[in-house]
Amino acid sequence: MEPQPYNKDRFVNRKEEVMAVKAALDSAVQQSRVLAFTGPRGSGKTWLIDHLENEFRGQDRIWCVKLNFESLRAETRNEPDFVRKVLQAFANALAAITGKIEAPERISPTRWGEWLIQDVRRITSEKTLLVLLDSVYETPETCLNALEDVFLGALVAENRVVVIMAGQGTYPLWRSRELARASVIPLRPFQADDLQELLEKRNIQLTVDWLTDWTGGYALPVGLLVENPADPVAMIEGTLTHILDNLPKNSGLPNPLRFLKDYMVLAVLRVFDEDRLEALGIKRPEVSQLIDQLLQWDLAAYQRDMRGYVLDEALHYLWGRWARERQKERWENLHQSASELYQKWARDYQATAQFWLTENAYHTKQVASLAQSVNSKLTQEVNHG
């Protein structure tokens, strides 16, 4: 199930983010500006980048260039390959908006980057250059560092240049001051007002509560469910399959649905580590390999305050919602087992008892919410009968 292509008439939310870009453009005459929009998969980063292009391309005194690092690195073999593809794409974009380009192609990446910076200085003598870069943080850090060395680091140091980056994953260790000090803006899920605006724009007879319950307010599933509200479970399954199908080509994940079923405990636990996964049924050698893969795929990150690893926010919500519908009995049993585990650990480890009791309360609440949902459905069936 592929994401819906950008449609300006269906774009909602992100008013604060658009205003942040406008403010950066207004101040770019004095200095460069770098903004980074981050968020989990399906949070609307690509739509935001597309919307910014639609909003600002063609405006007086603004040049606009948009590149997608995911598509550029799709066929690259190494860092130099990636750098050359980005330089070529940037050069082509400049040529398209200015009608000519002065940088020659058949030179070293370092020299080519220097020529492109000269082109940038020429076209920004009277206009501001807005550079939109999508799928940045999904790109290997070695590729980003190589690009920074020959071009990106110099680009963001130029006055009258605004660089907007978007992506999910680990924020790279940039070496240049401007990139290291970029304003990082997390994209939040859609709120009730945003969803109401979307439903009114589309003239769709759905309730905000229903849409929030099935999607968590994440942009990708919201867009898909609004298009086809008849089968929300199939929509979630399709979204999850899309996420897993688009992992790196060497991910070694032949069957996404099998993965969702085998490792459902990841959708149950709020936070996990080797001990918790092993206690809930995954063998120790497999546990270590699983966590390594999740980190490699940028599907999880370690959070010190949570004492473990946390799954990608959108993936966790949708996976849990899918499991609750498709694997209801197992979903309930896993929550019950987790609740009992944390209750035991609270007794055994007094120094951290409050932390384990908090996790116990979360899982107890999840089991209770399922029972409440079942009772509500039974009541509705009786009343309609």
C-alpha cells in the first residue's frame, strides 16, 4: 500500500513549520539558515517538503531546489557515487531554474563542489536560495559526511541560503558549525483540529475520534484511511507492510507479515531490552540479532531515561493496533505476561520498583481497555438485535 502523492488541497497542519521556514527566508539575507524536520515513518515529512516546494517555488526573490536523498542513493555503490549523484542533481536543478550552469561535470567531486558554490553565489546575489532535502537522516552517515566535506558544509555557510532537511533516524554528527547547530523541529501527529479540517476539506462523514483511534494521528495512515475507510485493519496492515518493504535492500526481511506476527512483543512493550524480550519468549541469541537489526534499520533507539530501547513511535502504535485486531488473544496474553513480569521485578528489585510498577500499570490498562472494548461491542450487538 503506497503513500498518497502530495495534494495541496488535502494538506493540513504544519502551519508552525511553514512559518518557521518563512522566518528563516526573511532572515537569510544576513546569514544562512538550517532547519531539520524529524519524525517517525508516516509522520508527513515528505508531504511537508513537497508543500514547501509548492508554497515557495516561483515566488519573487526566491530560488527553490528540491532533492530526495533516498532516490539518489538507491543505485549508488559507495560514498563517492552518492556524492557525485547529489552534485549532478543539484547542478541539474540549478540549470533548470536559472537556464544555465557554469560548473563543469568531469572534474573531482571536491572541485565540482567548489564550482557549484560559485554558481550559488552568482544566483543568490539578488535572490535567496531555498534548498529542500528529503530523506536525509535515513542516509548512511558516511555518505552524509562525504557530502558535507565537498559541498554541503560550504553550502550552508553561504548567506542568502536556507537549507531545510527532513528525515527520521539518528541525527548525524555534523562537523560544520551551521549543520551542527541546525534547529531541529519534531513533527507531531495530527491533532483533533487538524483531522477535523481534513475531514471538512474532503467532505467525508467520519468522526475525529474514530480516525484518531485507528491511525494515532500519523499522516501516512490518516491519508490512506480517508481514501478508503471501509477496512481500517487492512489499511494498517498495508501501511506496516509498506514500512517493512522499504527497509534497506540488504535487510534480510523476506516476509513482513511473518515478522509482525513473530515479534509482536515489540508492539506490546513500551520499552524493551535483551532481558525483557527473553523473559517474554524470544531466545537470547535471536534477541541480540533482532535488536541489532532494529537499530540498523532505524526502527528503534536507546533511551536512557526509559532504561531500554524504544520502537519507532508510529510503527509501535500501528503495529499494536493491528495486533489488537488480527491477533487479539495473543496480544492480550502478551500484555498480561508483561504485567506479571513487571510486578515480579518490582518485588525483586526494590531500588527501581517504582519504574517497574509504572510499566505494570500500563500493561494492566491495556488489558482492561480490550475488555471494555469487547463489552461495548457486545452491548451494541444486543441493542441492535
